[in-house]
Amino acid sequence: MKKWIVVMLMGILVAGCAQLGQIASYRVSQAQLEQLLRDQIDEMNPQISFMGLSAPLEVKQLNLEVGPDETDLVRLHSAFTLTISGLGMSYPIGIEMSVEGSPYYNHEQHAVYVRNLDILNASIDAGGYRGSVGFLNREVKEILDELMAETPVYRLSEDNPRHRMLMRVPISMQVESGGIRFSATANQNGAARAAN
């Protein structure tokens, strides 16, 4: 009789763990991520230092693609204006850039970072010159890699009940077409894979 009770309890425990994996799932859509990115940029009021001058950066266009072409990447298309002032004059510089990278989940910080950035294209419109700035790609990539290694693009929050539940268990993150999904995993290996 005791043997049957133990077997039954083990069965219930295994079924409960399997159900947790199905229940504890949270999806963040591409539109939500794009809006969050816009809000972060607005809060930052970005300034760029260039040759000893500080210039405001105004974002004109921002489009985010999550999982484009069935990949596990995120792609960002942006257009912004950098206005350099000096000698009583202002010089607007228009920049368009598309980058893509691999998002990964850091379990300890409960945050999503993007790494392995690749600049797909970059162009500039300044002072009568309009063209590619491919010759700067390496330098820009280094700056972006450093920035993205320190700045998460998404963070789970204790204020959100679903986030709070996911933060208490090992989770994995999958990039889907149009969004990112967080799911509870049965073991710590899933969390380790998310951070790799």
C-alpha cells in the first residue's frame, strides 16, 4: 500500500512539473519591445561626444524586427539626426543604420542582452555628402558591442506577477517570429542554454 502511495505521489509531482512548464510561459511581442526601446531612448535623452563637442541625438525612425526570416536574431532599422553646433552655426548630420544581433537571457540579472552585433548597412547625409560609412563599421560595431553588453534590452520585473513567478524558476528564452518567449524549464540546464 505504501509503495502505491509513493508511486502515486511521484506521478503527481512529475505531472505537476510538466504542467508548470506549460503554464509558466510569457511572450513579449515585437511591438512591445519596440515601444520599450523608444521609451528608453526618450528617457536617456542621448548625447554623443564627438571631437570634444557634445551633440544631441534625435531619433527619427526606429523599427524592430524579432526573428526575421525564421532566425533567432533581432534586427533594428534606425534613422537619427546628430546636430553639431559650433561657431554660432548648427550642422545636422543624418544617419541611417541597420544592425542585427543575437538576444540572450542572463538568468542572474533576469535580463535580455543582445550580442554578436553585425552592421548590415550604414549611411550618412552631411554637408552635401551622402553615402555609405562602411569604413567606420568596425569602430561603430565596437561601440555598439560595448553598449549592448552593459545595457539590457528587456528585463523581467518583480512588479509583474508573471515575471515574478518566472524569476523564481529556471527559464529558457526563445526568439520567435514577432516576439520573444520566456518559459519555465524542468532543470537548470535550460537556464544555462539561455545564457549561452
